[in-house]
Amino acid sequence: MRDLVINPRCLPSYKMLKTLSRLKLFSNIKDISQTYNVTGASIRQMTAKVTKKNCPLVAVCQLTSTSDKERNWSVCKHLIQKSKAQGAEMVFLPECFDYVGESRDQSLSMSEDLQGDLVTRYKDLAKSLKIWLSLGGMHQKGPGSDSKRVYNTHIVIDSEGVITGRYHKTHLFDVDIPGKVRLKETDFTIPGATIEPPVATAIGQLGIMTCYDVRFPEISTMLNQQGAQILTYPSAFTVPTGMAHWEVLLRSRAIENQCYVIAAAQTGRHNDKRASYGHAMVVDPWGSVIAQCSDGEGLCLAEIDLGYVQKVRQDMPVQAHRRPDLYQCLQPALDLIEERGDNYQFGEHLIPSSCVFYRSHLSIAFVNRKPVLPGHVLIAPIRCVERYSQLTLCEVSDLSHVSQVVSKVIQREYQGTASTIAIQDGPEAGQTVKHVHLHVLPRKTGDFEKDDDIYDKLEKHDSNDVESKWRTTEGMAIEAGNLRKLFNH
């Protein structure tokens, strides 16, 4: 029997296995693994993956958007409905799903804000179908101070029709290849200033980026360190750059981060000036293309197996082998708080954004429901982690940085002369919330009979036996609002 030679670029190819089975050369997929000696990969490993049950299904769409917004909406709506009918839990649309303008002025005139008609339609559709949506790069109106440009905004909408993630494209594509393509995004797009932490979705922790960001591995590395299991790059790649780099870039990001990579894409000719490469695809954590769209508008489906993500990372623990002693740990820019409308998980509790006064991309600082002293606040990692030893190096570094920034401002605001910064790591140390956090308290002479009494007070402060009462959310929000102003200078 001859060897079945399979190009590793296409592994694991579920379509290929199904085709062989459908041709009745074998009674089922398992027989293939018993019959052929596969060069390039193990069919047995492939079989274990493709036959695994209870993995969420995603639909990745390919469009040819034009300047006709209603036509684009109609195509997208049809693809989302079709995806739902085929069992998808989340649908991914590409960059410029809303429209591709024929001129800068036209693109500006058609832009909307996130409260506009188009986003409202998608929110209503997500809610009615009970499906998650990744809307990968819409033309969002810029602020009044920059009304001649737009944001390229990637949003995630949950199955209740609520926006749970929002990212402004940070890397802008400025390319002028004589005789082939000229596209300068900086002419009409405002670059984003922050990176959105992974969004908790029905398919896993999703790191959201857009198109050209795929060429900058620092973002995906940072999102991986923040807990991303899936990375998404909705795109509108040009034909020359797509032919040369599209697949290799996506597979590289998947391999180095051991994540699934989902890339919805624009395809074909949008107008006389612009065409896109297409080839929307899904890549698994081993770097194999497991789903890909053919030519034209349509969709492809893939299962997202988070157990496989975990297995790949356990078998080859790349992240544990990093050498931060030789190169700096990536640090996201601090996001001086605006009230976002988010709730943050804190152990078994939810912290409303109204009570958060400072946020980095890895940590939040929020007011205390039962403070020991005026100005007693808490700092916690955004990712739910019970013990200090479970934090990543970047999370430890960020937590320390935020505590330094916050303690300085809190001490000044409450006329303190010193600060206590404490961590209760485990029940025996007085930890009652199963989410690692720091206590920051401004101190001054005489606030306790003995200075070290603070630790006894901390151990007992959230007990029902203590006389002080729990504060209301409204009262906490007022304090957080006042503190927030101190950081927004």
C-alpha cells in the first residue's frame, strides 16, 4: 500500500477525511488511520480531534462589500442566519463589513457611531438569534475634534445583543507599491490608543485585533499573556500582500501563541480602485488550516476545541520557556479610566465599572465595600486568579505598577503620611474572596493604637461581626467618580 502523502500545511484536514470516507474507499474515518501510513502528521491525532464532541462551532464569513450599505447588510444578515441554522455559536464578519467607500468623502459621510442604526440592527439580530457576533472593523465616527477621520472599530456583541468588546485598530496600513496598490489608512483613520483585553465569549477567551495588526506579534503575545485562547484578525488584505503573506502570517500567530486564529476576510473587487484577497480561514493551535472559504462570498465552519489548546500548551509549554530576564515583558499602555459600562468579575462578586476608578489592561483599582480606613481601596487582576503564585509575570509586574500609581494618589488625597499595601494570599492569611487582590490604605499617625493593628483589622473587616456597615453601590460610585478625576489629568 502506497503512503498517503499529506501536505502539513493542510493538517488536520477534516474536509479531506470526510471526502475519502464519502468516496466509500473506507467505511469511516477511523479506517483511514488503520490503513495508511501518513507522511507529515499522525492521522490518529487528527481522528481524535475531528471526532471530539461538544466543541462550539464558529462561522467565518467572506464578503465583497461595496458602497451599498443596505446590500452589505442584507448579505451579512443572510450569512449570520445561515450560520445559526448550521449550528454556529459565534459568527465572524470581516473588516469593512459595513461598506467599502469609493472615496474618502463618501466613507466619512456614511460613517456611524456605535449607537447608530447599523450597530442597532446587528445587536437586535444577535439577540433574536441568540448568537454571538464579531463585527470586524466598522467605520465609527470620529470625535468632533477629528471629524475628518474615523475609527476602525472591531466590536463583539453577545447573544443578548450587548456590546462586550470594543477595539480601535491600532496599526494602520500605509502602503504605496508603484503600479500595484496605494492605500494610506492614516489619511482617514484615527489610530487606536489601547489594546482590548481578551473578551469572555461563548467559544472562549477571544483576543480581538484587525487586519494589519497581524504583522505585529507583540499584540497577540500580550493577549496570550492575558489569557487569550483564540485570536481574531478580520481583514481586507490587498491581493498582492495576501498572495505573499496572508496564510503564513495567520499560521505564525497561531503557532507562536498556541491559539486558534480566526480570520474573516473581504474578497474580490469592491470598486474600480480596490480589490481584496479573500481566503477567510481558521487555524488551529498547531498551525494547521482547519477551515477556509473558497472564492466569492460565503462562510466556512470550524470547531473550537479548548481542550486541544490546553493539550498543545501542556505538551510544548512555550510560554514557560520565555526569558524575561533577557527581553522585557510586554506591558500594555495604561487606560486612564472612562466609565465603560462593564462589570468585572471579582471572585464570586461582580464589580460594576462605576466603582472602578483606575484600569490597566491587566488590573483594576476599585473602591472598597467595607473600608477599614477612609481611602482603603482594592487592586485586582482582571483575569480571575485565586492565588498570587498563579499570576503570570506580566500580571505581577502590572499589579505592582498599578499599586505604586494608586497608592501615591490615594495617600495624597487622604492626607496620609505613609501607606499600607497588603495581600492576603490564601484562607489562612485572611483571604475571603477567591480572587487575588491588594489592599491599599493611606496611613497617618494615630489611626490605630498600634501601627500593626492594621493586619488584625484587615483579617476581620469584611466579617459580619464587625460593627461597620456595608456601603451602598451608589455611595461607592460617588467615591470612585471623585477618585477617577484624579487620574484623568
